[in-house]
Amino acid sequence: MSDEVNSKWKNVMNFPTNVVKSIFRNPLPSSDRGRAATSFTNFFLHIQPVRVSRQALRPTYTMGLGLISFFLFVILTVTGVLLMFYYVPSTTQAYGRMLDLRSSVAFGVILRNMHRWAAHAMVATVFLHMCRVFFTGSYKPPREFNWLIGVALFLLTLLSSFTGYLLPWDQLAFWAITVGTSIAGYAPLVGKELKFILLGDATVGQEALLRFYVLHVVVLPLVLTLFVAVHFWRIRKDGGLAKPEEAEGVPVLAAAGAAVEQPSRRFSIQGLVRGPFVKIGNLEEDTVFSWPNLLIAELFVLLLTIAGVMIVSFLFNAPLEQPVNVMHPPNPAKAPWYFLGLQEQVSYSAFWGGIGIPGIELLLLVLLPYFDRGKEGVGSWFARQRILANSLFLVFVIANVILIVIGTFFRGANWQFVSPF
Amino acid sequence: MRLALAVVSLLVMIGSGVVVYDQFHSRWEDNQRAYFHQALEQAKTPAERASLEGRQPKIEQTIVTAFGETRIDRCQSCHIAVDDPRLTSAKQPLKTHPYSAAMGDVFRNGRWERRHKFSDFGCTLCHDGQGRGLDAADAHGEDPFWPSPMIGYTIQDRWSKETAGHLRGADFIQAKCVQCHADKDFAGTPLVKRGRELFFKTGCFGCHRIEGLSSGTIGPDLTEVGNERKLDYLWGHIVDPRAYTATSVMPQFKLSDDDKKALVIFLKSRRGASMSESSVDQFRMQTSTTNPVPESVAVVAAAITKASTPAARGEQLIQGYACLSCHKVADHDGGISPDLSYEGIIRDQPWLIDHFNNPRSRVPDSNMPAFGLPESDFADMAAYLMTRTAPPPAMTPAETFKTLCARCHGEKGDGKGINAIYIDPAPRDLTKAEFMTTKPETRFLTSIDQGVPGTSMPPWDKVLTDEQIKGVFDYISKNIVREPQKQLKPRKVPEQNPVPMSAESAQRGQAIFTQRCIGCHGRKADGRGPNSLDISPRPRNLRNSAFIHNTPDRRLTESILYGVEGTAMPSWMDYGLTQSDVGDIVNYIRSLNTTGK
């Protein structure tokens, strides 16, 4: 009897500890095995490898761009869900809701600003991430498929941002979407139909607003999340971030500030993780434990992203122009900035600028990893062996940036060339 | 690494703190506390005092459902004392809203009772602004894109400084009273009434439609202009119509600032249906087949005295309808439209009546509206104009040019006279030697003598003698063109179109036209192609029947084959068009102009 009471009493006494233990299965790790087990048994941490190559931790190697993109997506999801509580996808109410957000909803301004600026930033960081992957040759086998997923993610990001652009239902939104969907209308054969399906009408109106809303808050984020999951999974299965063929004893530790403990006892990672693609075992000398090295780096990037978005959002308000007036288009009517390169091209030739050239560019991006398969120059920026490929891609990037800059700053009424100075 | 981590963590924390502070520190709470404090000082009874002491700041809002769309007005969150008579001499935002017997407020039993209770009407129904805003800048509508800033109070950043100076004052609120008090003689809105009179008196109604008031079609419909435009646009557009729309043909009327203000208030009051109209009233108005008799007819008819002759009555009508706010007769000059001083010898009665009924039947691109006045008025006005038969006194050619030609062609002859921008086709630029020296002298003499049909160039043959006309032309050649006539190489141009007129020929002509000509002359051949705005002189409107009928085949063919010197029309022979191609094009052009031969 007293034993039973004792044990029950013990349960009561140990209740807090037991709860904590049931959630955090491992104590804060102090041994290598502990570090491995922590990474391995925690749902959120198991996405990461147990050990991570020093190269991958070097800030100058990845610049954290992929991670920043992901965190921006998280910020967008959180702020987006909060905004959904206030938004009504109706042409008569949407703009009023924007004004509400700006003037009377608690934290409305900052929410909207964060959502807007994070969205713009995400388009930029995803593109920069793609550039990073190209310039470091990280798309080569076995990572071809992940490059494809990445291209898809880039398109999904553009689409998400584009569909969100319409929702405030102000002049900026209306005419940007009018221009954007007109570009889609130039596609051969299916252009007209595509435009009609997108808008649900001949012009941008209530149907378009509803469609864009559903795409923006349900369809695209779901697809995007799925693709992000596959993207991350493939990183692991393809053996982590791309690195040079043979480890070159690079002095990376100081830069990354990684904590290195001398292993007290050697054990094989394969003992914990099995699978055909795991390659980390051979490179133990060049790797460090994810806990804490990778986690701290990730936390840093997360906080940096939040701080950046928050500061920008506090200082700069997201634009909101007059309510939609279909009779008075602004002159010039401009698409969102990331499509201004396209619009600039369209001003020369509707089909080639809007569909032909972008289509070819996209096709080249898709085919790239299947035709550029050499192993040279993988894992380092602007490798000498890849000078041709890198130069071509650089030209592609610069050309697009120049077109966007021209479209953004140098085009005035009637798309005439004007000087912003 | 850890330092960096600490720094960004700190950044996030500070950022959150600033955001939260910014969110929850509200000026309106300070205002309310200040109000409680001031009211407490003036409170007399203990009950008053007790009620004030217990109060905490909270958002005060009125939900107005009785007037159109539901409005949520939170203005009283700051302007909390609007209904508290103790604070009549306080400073804004804590001042009592003035009581006014004129607005129907009643002083009863020692206290005022409002006619327009804030609980019924809210604030923005009369004042505009943004009712939901809790921040002064938001609420007053200072945001440059807010469509209805507080009327007569808020000046938005984008408004031009000189315009904004005119747009302050309580008078502008009259534009809002009219939403309910739509009766045109309502005593509370004298400026709306005056603006409405001006709308008819200065001829606005001729071009602009306002549902139930006027039916002009040349300018934009102004039925809902009060919803669409802010004060600065209305004022600015009246002051200089081309400041906002470079191609506007609206005349720049000479109005006093008071008149402009009245017009702006009247226009601002045009918001489609007023609150006092039911949808049935609206429907009746829209489907009514009787053209609403312009109020100006009534206004003018009441103003003119009994006249003995039609001509005398016509003179009064021309004054009353404000024809001279555009046209010129003797010393009265609106500075916008042609001089009518010699109309009696330039035109005949049928021409005038035709032109009154529809100016475009005579000058297809005229910007003069068909005012739709009663026929008897038109007849009398024509009768008066027909009395203007005295030719100008004998003058030197230079004086003649200055008196008769410079109004359109400009003192320097550069085609930039005071009314040139209102005339389409534009007056010829006589300084363009390339054009002037390559056309035969007879063509110019004929144009002066007979006028150019379909354009504003009138026939001067009855006003000037042949010697005077020759004298003016010589003056132009010597002092304006300043280059001798050129001898052109003989050109092979048929007198008559060699291709007989037929549907097939016109069709072939249309095909070539669509290929070569529409860039300037436009798809409809009306001279308004996409390039037309960049070209001077503008491309010819080939649907101007009066002009085309009067232009022989020879000239059309020559202009196409050899081009027109001094204009953008190129020599199409150089681009491979043959005589028979040009014949087809001429036939196509002729086929567009089948009426009014």
C-alpha cells in the first residue's frame, strides 16, 4: 500500500520532469553520440544531417540564400494567415479592408508591410539562390533533379507573388495584373484560353480576384510547401550541399566559427543512418556536428531575416494607391518589378518578348543539368574550369537585371525612355 | 558567431518593442484624457464631475446606415467634444461643433438641439475624409491616394501649391449638402446654384453630359464627376484643361476665381443619384425620351427683354448664351473661336442654321458643340449674324493679315494663333517654306478667296477685294515665307483618276491603305493613327467629306504619288506604289465619303 502511494507520489513529484523528458528525449548533448542522437531523434532536427561539411557552413559559400528564402516563406505564411482574418476577396470590399488594415486594425500596417516586403524579398532571394547554385556548379549530377525542383520553386514564388499583387484591389494591383495577364495572352495557341482561365472573364474583375485569392492562399502555398519538402529531402539524399570532389583541407573552421570537439570514441555514422545515398561517412575529417554548429548558423539566419523584414517594414509602408478605376489607367501601367524585364521585352515584340525568349530561357534552365554533367569546378564559386558556363549565365543574369532596371526606372508615359535623374 | 547571434536577437527584440509601442501609443487617447481634464474643470454639478471621473479612453464610433453605404465614423475618438457645449472656445480637436440656426439647429430650453445629429449622420457624410482612421493623417485623408480628403480642409501632398490655396474653406461643404438637398433652389447651397447657372451660362452644357441636365457628347460625362475627381483636379482642369490631358480641346475659359470656385463646388456635387432620389426616379430620368430642356434656355429667356426684330433678339441671345465667351464679335472676344464680325458676308443663313444645328455637318472636326437650343433662337441668332455685313475698313495688307488672319494663323504666320489649338484641321503654318514654295500660287489664292470647305478657313471673297487678297498673299510670301516660289520638275499626274470607281477597286485600295497608311491616317482613315500626335501638320482626316469632295483627283493623286512637301506625307512612288495603286486608294477614299456631295 505504502509502496503504491509512494510510487504515485513519485509520479506526481516527477510530473514536470516527465513531461519535459517526453518532449525532449535527449538531454542537452555533451558527447558526440548525444549530438548525433539529438539531431536524429528530434522531428524538427532530423531534417538536418547529423554531421555537416565545413564547406556548407561557410557563410561566403551559400550566403544562406536558400535558408533566407525558406524563412521568408515562413514569415509570409504566418503574416499571410493573420491577414486572411481581415481580408475579403470581393471587389467592393477588398480595398476598404486595406484601408482598415492601414488605419484601424491592431498591427495591421506592420503585418501588411511585412507580408509585402517579405514577398518582394523572397522573389529576389530565390533568384539569387539560383544564381549561387549555378555559379558554384551545384546543379551537376546527382543534383540535376533538385535543380529542376528549384526552377519550379522559382516559378511558384513568382506566381505566388504575382497572384498576391492583385489582392489589395488598388490601381497598382489592377493594372499590374492587367499587364501581366496580357503577357500570358500572347502565348501561342493557348494564350487566349490561358488568360481566360486565369481571369475567369475577359477583363480583370471579381472572378479574377477570387481566382487569384484561392491560388494565392491555398493552391500555390500548398504546392510550394510540397516542393520545398522535396527540395530539402533531395539535398539530404544527394549528400548534402555540393562540395569539391576531393577535400582540399580548406581552412574554413575559423570563418564558420564552428565548435570542434575531439571525438572521445570513434563510431560510424552508418551505425545510425542507413541508406544508399548517404556519403558523409567518408568525409568525417571535413565535417562537424550539426548540433550546435549548423543550428546556430540557422538560428542566426532566421533572426537576421526577421530583423531585416521587421526593420524595413517599420520604416517603409507598402504602397496602396487609389481604388481601382477601370476608366483611368495610369500611364505607364507597369507590372510588378520582377516582371518589368518581361514587359520591357514585350515592348519590342509581344510574342518573342513575352513568350518566346522567356520560354527558351526556361527550357535552357530545365535542360541545363542534363547536358552540363562534367564534375569539374563543383563546389566553388566561379571555378576556373567553368568559365564558359558561368560567363553565359552571368550574361543572362545581367541582361535580365538591366531589362528590369530599364523597365523600372527608365520608362515613362507611353513607355517612352525617360531619365530618372 | 555568438556575438552576431546576440546582436540580431537584440535587433529583433528592439524591433518588436518599437512595433508594439507604436501600435498601442495612440494620440486619440491623449486627446480624450485632455478632454476629460478640461471638461472636469468646467463641470459644475457633482453628477457631471462623477460621470467624467469614471471615464476611460475608448474608441468612439458612429455607424451610419441610413445614407447609402454603411459608414463607420470614428472621428469622435479625437473630436470627442463635438456635442459638448462646454468646449465652444477650446482648441481643435477638442472644440464643440458650431451650432447653426441656418442648418436647422434649434435653441430650446437653454440648450441647442441639432437638426443633423451626429448619431444619425456621422461626420464623413458631410465632411468627407476617412471615418475609420484613428490617426489624424489617415482620418483627414492626407494620403495622396485617398479619394475623398476632408472637403475644404485637407490639402493632399500632390496638389499643386497655387491650386491648393483656393481649395480651403467651409463653402466647399455645400457640394456635400446637395447629396440630400438636391433641390436646385435650396437656400443653403447658393454656390452650387451659382455653379449650376455658370454651367449653362458659359456653355459647359454644350459639350458635357450630366444626367437630367444636359446631353453634350464632345467632352466627358460629368454625371459622377464629384465621385471621380478631387477638388484640385476640377480646379486645375478649369484653369488649364491641357495641364492634365495634353490633347484636350476644352477651351480655357476666362473666369473669375469666384466663378471657378462656384463651378468646382457644383461639379463636386455631381455624384450620380442624390440621396433624395429613389431608383425609380433614376430610372425615369434615364429612360425619359424628352431631351431635358437646358436650364440655360429658361435662364436666358427670363433675362432678355422684349425685342422688336428677330435680329435684335438674336443679339441678346448671343450675349445671353455666352457665345462670346468663345467667339469674337467686334470688341467682345472670348479668344477661343473664330471671329464672327463679318459673318453676314462670309456665310449665308442656311449655312448658319445648319451649323447651329450641327457644327460638324459643315466642319467635321469642329469642337463647337451642337447646343440643341430652340430653333426659333437659332433663327434669331442667325438673323443677327446676317446683319454683320459691314466689311472692314480699307487696310494695308499687313493690317489685314493682323486683323483677319492672325487670329488663327498667328501674328508670325506660324499657325499658332490664339485659337489655333481649338481648330481641326489646324491652321496652316505659313512659315513652312518647303510647303509654301512648292504649291502653285493659284491654290493659295483660291483657298483665301473661296475658303477651304470642311475646315475653319472661311471664304474671304466678299470681305476682301481681289486686289486685297493678292496683297495679303504677296505680304505672306514676302514677309512670312521669305523664299521665292520653286520651279518643280514637271510631274506625271493624271487630271482624272484613271481607275474607274468600282467596289473591287475600292477594296484593293483599302488593302493598300491598311498596309501603308493607317500608321498616320488611322484604321478609320480619320487622321488619328497612332503616329498622328507626333506629326505636324496632323495627317488629313480622309472622312472629312466636305474637304474630300472639294479636292480634285489630281491633287489627291499627286499628294500620294509625290508626297506633300513640308509635311510628313512621303512620296509613295518611291515606295513602289504605281498610278493604278494610287487610283485604287483614291477610289477607296472617295468610297468613304458618299454623303453631302
